[in-house]
Amino acid sequence: MDATDRKILAELQRDASLSNTELAARVGLSPTPCWRRVKQLEAGGVLRRRVALLDGPALGLGTTVFVAIKTRHHTAEWLDAFARTVSSFEEVTEFYRLAGESDYLLKVVVPDIAAYDAFYKRLIAAIELSDVSSAFAMEEIKYTTELPLG
């Protein structure tokens, strides 16, 4: 990956709706080589997909909860079942396995605290967990999907 590929990725991170012609102009290429580079980035798995970013509060999804989970289970079978279970909840927008005090971290987006409580009850009914701690975001100060490309 060279500097031109990084420019392409930076532009697409800012606005994935750019036409190939617009993108090519912004990165200093003609359309055909630009299109080829985008296709290579897609084929290589660097460019995973292009999406629209929605405004949660405008859609009635104004509550973000970070959920730290601890478990006594550390087998491959349990992890597979846990990953399938958590991934099936549409409220979970991010899901990480951690090193440190907690084993997993979820980012959950819901309309309100009552909706989070309903999510929580479904989660603990679906799979055995040792500890679930929730932290409610009071304010979103910085949010970006743009990765630092140097």
C-alpha cells in the first residue's frame, strides 16, 4: 500500500458516497487507475465495506451503554456460544474480547434505560455470566469511524 492508496482510503473514510470520478480527482488519478486501486483494496480486505453513518438520537436511539462482562468460562465452546448470542442482539454495535479486569466489552445503543434493562434481561437469560457492569454515556465528545492512516 502506497501514499495514493492511503489518500483513497482517507477520502472514502470521509465520504464513501463519492463517485469514482470525484474520488480520482481528489487523489490525483484518472478514473480507471483509481477504480483498479479501489478494487484491489477491496479484494485485499483493507476496504471491508462502504456504509452510511446514521444519527442515533435523531432515530430515537439516544442511550449508549458500555457493558463490561466477566465470566468463569474460558472454553472454545463457551466462547463460540457467547459470541453467537451477543452478535444476535441488534442493540450491540461493538463487541470486544479484552485483556485485563473484564473479559468482554460491549457497546450497546438503545432508546432509553428501560430498553437497556430489557436488553440486559435477555442477555443474562441467554447465557451464563459472572458479572455484568454497565456504564451509561452521558455525552458523546468524540466519535469517528476514520482510522489514523499516518
